[in-house]
Amino acid sequence: MISRRLQRFSAARGVLPVAALLATALLATACDKVPLTAPTDTTITLFNTGTSVPLNGSIDIVASVIESAGTPVQNGTVVTFTTTLGHVEPAEARTNAGKVTVKLVSDGKSGTATVKAFSGSAASEGLDVPMGAAAATKLTLRAEPSSLGAGGGTTQVTATVRDASSNVVSGVPVTFTTDAGQFSASSVLTNGNGEASTTLSTAQTAQVTATVGEASESLTINVTAAPTIAVTASPESPTTGQPVTFSVTVTPATDGLPIKSVTIDYGDGSSRNLGSGNTSASHVYTSSGTFNVTVDY
């Protein structure tokens, strides 16, 4: 009798713990499948740590998740992110002290990305972040040297790109055009200082323009015109022994520098220094023939 009671008791005790363990396992499995989300009336606010995203770069996006009572949501609350341009890494993250930090990553396209965050029934307002050339709102242009001497030469043209907050914008293409001469490169990416540089070779005054996104800027690079000299003879067909008067008209270079000395070569082996400026000279040819008269400065 005693032996049978112990067997029934042992059997009963053996059943109860197995059932309890099974129920606990099922409950734990169910809890693992349901993510923790923000309660009703939670506010999600997004902040960007940079004013823009470089063309092939990224910036941090921070989501602040606060319950209606003003306290942070429970640690581990799942927040999901979406964007209209580029992508978010990771697209889903869990809060710590009511905040989540993710990266908004460019996919190489320019435009404005609108980022949103969701958790349960809570959703943030869209955060607009310019990407690439869309961030470029200010453009300055300079040339070194800013003018070239007679005959032209080369000058380095540099564009500096900034956003609406005057921060430099790197990694965006700047397009250069000119109405005279030629650039060493017509499209250049801005460096870490927001600068894109190219070299212009020109023999005449040129207007150059730099363009990035909706921003554009132009400047003029002046090329000094060389001095010009005109010579007339009177009479045009003199006879031997007849005086010929040569009138010399000098037009200075556009840089305003005067001509210091003008020399006329009569073509018969004789010449004369006329000094500077407009002048005239008389010469007598003692033999017949055709003579090539030149003036040098």
C-alpha cells in the first residue's frame, strides 16, 4: 500500500513540472517574436549632425523618442527609418536612453533626401537633408593670376562651394565653361575644402563660368592687348632724291604701359630712333628700288 502511493505521487509530481516548463517556453518564444515599440502618443524628433551629405559620403541622423509623460521610451524600443534618397544604415535600430543614431548614406545622386522614423503608432516629421550638388547654394570664383599679359597665357581658376550655412561642400562636381581659350578639365570634384580648380589657357580676354547644382558664378580674365604701330608714307611712290615723310602712330598696350622707344628702319640700310609716342620722320632714298620699311618698339 505504501509503495503504490509513492508511485502515484511520483507520477503526479513528474507531470506538473513538464507542463509548467512547456508553458514558460511558449511564453518566452512569443515574447521574442514581438518587438518592443513606442507607446501611444510618443513623440519622435529627428536631428541631422551635418547640414548636407557629400556625394559619396554620409552623416549621422539622431532620433529622440520621448513618451507623452516626457520620459525616454524603454531601452530597446525598435525604431524604423525610411528615406527618399540614399539609404539609412541600419534601417532599424533600438533605443538607448531614448535615442537612436543611424547613418544617412549617399548613393551618388544629388537631390534632397526626406528621412522619417517610425515606432509603433508614433512617427516623426520628415527631415529634409540635401545631398551632393543640391547642398550647393553659394559659389565663389577666383583666378590666379586674375589677368594675363600681352599674348595671353595660363591662369588657375578655383571655385569654392558652400551650403546655406556657409559650410564647405565636398565631393560635388563643378562644371567650368569659357567663351575663349580652353580648360585643362571642364568638370572637377570639390576637395575637402570645398574647392575645385582647373587651368585656363587663353590668348584673349575670356569670361569663365563655374556651375554646381543651381549655383553659378562668372568672372572675366583680361588679356592685355599688345601695342600697335601704324606707318604711312608721303608720297607713297617717291622718286630718287625726293624726301619721303613717314608718319608713325603708336597705340599703347591696354595695360597702360608706355612704349619707351620706337625705331624706324628705312630698308636701305639706314635707321633712326624716334623716341616714344606718335612721331614723324623724313628720309631721302639715293637709289631706285623697292624698300621694306619697318618700325620696332
